[in-house]
Amino acid sequence: MLPSASLLMPPSWRDLLEELAPAFARRSTFRLFVALACGMILADRSTVVAMAAAGGAAGQWRRACWFFSGAAWDIGALGLAVARLVVKYLLSDGEPIVVACDGTFFRRWGRQVFQARWAYDGAAQGGKKIAFGNTWAVAAIVVRLPFCPSPVALPVLFRLWRGKGTASQVELAAQMMRLLAAAFPGRDVHGVGDAAFHGESLVMKDATWTTRLPANAVLYGPKPPRTRKRGRPRVKGDRLGTCAQIAQAAAWRDTVIHAYGQDTAVQVADAAALWHGSFRTAPGRVVLVRDPGSPKHYDLGLFTLDTTADPAAIAERYSWRWAIEPSNATGKQILGVGDACNRAEKAVERTVPSGFLIQTLLVVWYARSACAPADVSRRRQLCPWYRTKTTPSAADMLTRLRREFLTARISAIRPGQPNPDQNDPDAWTCGRTSA
């Protein structure tokens, strides 16, 4: 049994975690997950031992390590359970689910680390962006929050890339998209990814995909009807050319899209097309975007398998892809995802995804139970250099939840002073404070 101190937590946070209990076969395993989730919120570093100590299980650090390396639970099932919470609390009925997929890298040391290898790392120093570690494919549900001008990405599913000769990151993204589409039947699921995420595996019945077109990508017209002549029928139409060639003959029209937190006046053009080199005969559309008065033929070229949406909506949807970039940075820099040094197979496959899922739960908790303008005012008072700060950051959400933990634990032990409610929890809130 875990110490009773681990049960002293804000009721709203406890109720949110309780909804994940069906993802665990045993109640004791779920209680250990709750202790580690609370420990990750409270600890300065998110190593397994530090999470166990901060979660009230300091004497059971072996069990904490066993939770990741040997306990019977599935990270995919837990991710889908968290995804259902995101859809339940942050999306309205019938609202499409936008999923952003991207790859992220975590540095590791030692020959015995499971699936660690030399791979591309965008944060590496020097000309060669190469480092040793694990590469993950991440799928995040992108939502709009009332207190944030830009969309927010909430990671829910994860796949560890196992090197050349195995499923590529594109194929891993397709696997996660199929899982999300199956988990929410009847809802529209739209995937977005950068120029690296394109391929035939992303063509699926229950979801669409939108990606950026490389400048040298050649597009073709839709598949023509059969001519009843001898020979193999054509699978693609006439050559349309590259984005630059299509843009020269395109019919541009003015519109306004909401991208990156602001309304932007742009010009858009679209045409039915096949990207035979990547998606084979799957019908799609090319969407071109440019700024009014731009000297270029086009500024952004997109290819989408969604053949019904408006071109401006496609361009706005693609802009939501960027939300996964700050989400990955938040997990690494604010919550310490990746601080734990694991080597065993199950531990490597579970620890990083668990940290990202706790990050998602933090945002869901804050949006559902704790959003308050006073959090931004408090941060601007403590950090006066944030002169234009108007929205809460992940650090503000983390600080707020830590204050709620302190309030719950202080209130549980009533001190002998006449006005215990005058205790200022901010005076005891510590840890990461970067915005």
C-alpha cells in the first residue's frame, strides 16, 4: 500500500486521474501510477526516484522502477484513455478531431539503452545534426482553449522508432491515426504533418491527411475515365507540374485565415490533383497560399486528402501542426520528460510517453477546473519583464497545480493558529518557473 500522504491531492486532480483507472488491470498498479503522476508534478526533476519521493512513495522506489519496467499495463491503452478525456472535456459534440504528428528525439547514454542509436537531432550543436538516443513519433490532439489565442497540442499516442529496416516514422504515424479513428467512430479525424510525413500508408478510409509539398514535387490531374481501348487504363491524369508551375496558371482569390493566433489576409488557390509519387492514386487537392503582393509565385504549397473542405480551412488546419513543436519543448523543459534514464525495453517504451500523458492531463485539469486570470497577474507580478504576457503558459499551469497540492495538504492538517486560510501557498511553491 502507498503512504496516505500520496492521497492528499486536490479533489479535481484526483477525480480526473480516477477516470483512467479502467486502463489498469489492477487497482494497486493504478495507485502507483497516481503516486508517480503526482510526483512528476511536484518534483524538481522527473527521474523515477524523484517522482516516487515527491509522490509519497520514497521507500518504494524499487516498485516505482518496476511500474515502468515490469508491471502489467499498456501505454497504448492509457494513451487512448487520455485521448477520450481530451475529446470529452475540450471538444464539443461533433467537432472534428485534428491530430498533429511529428518526431522528437531524446538523448541517451550507454550501449545497453533499448533502441538507442545515432540519429537526426534538430537541437544538436554544430553542422551535423546527429546525436545518440531514442527517436519517437508523437501524435497529439490539437484543441482550442478559451484562454489561449493559438491552438494547443496534447500528446496522446507514441511509437518508438526502431531504426532502418523497420516501420518508418510515417508508418508509425499512420498506425496511431488508425487507432484514433477507430477510438472515435462517427467523428471526422484530420491528420497534419510537416513535409517529412507523406506516404501511401497515410491513405485511410476513416481519416484525412494534410502535409506540405516539397518544391520539387510533381503533381498530376485526377484519374481520367476509361476509354474502352486496349491496354492498361491510365491511373493519373495529365501532368500539372510543380507548385510553382501550377501557381502561374492558378485562379487566386482573397480570403482571411486564423493562423498562429491572429487573422491573416492571404490569397489561396486550389486544384484537384494526384501526388502519385507519395499517395499513388488516392484523390486529393493541391492548395497554394501566398501573401498579397508577394513577389513569389506562391509561399506555401499543401497537399490534402480532404477533397471537400474549403481551401482556406485546409490552410488554417495545417497551421495547427505547429502546436506540436512547443508541446514537445514544454514536455522536455518544463515537466522534465526524458529526465529518467532507463535501459530496459518496457521502461524505455513507457517512461517518455507517461511523462507526455501527464503533461496532457495537466492541461486538461487546468482548462476544466483551474483556469483563472489571476494566474497571469501573479506571474506578471513575480516576473515584471513579461510586459505583454496575457495568457497562462504551461509553467503557470504547473505552478497552479502545485499550489493546489499545498493547499490540500496544509488544509488536511489544521494548524493551531486562528486563521489557517491566511497561509500563502505561493511562498512555498518552487521548481521550474520559466514561461
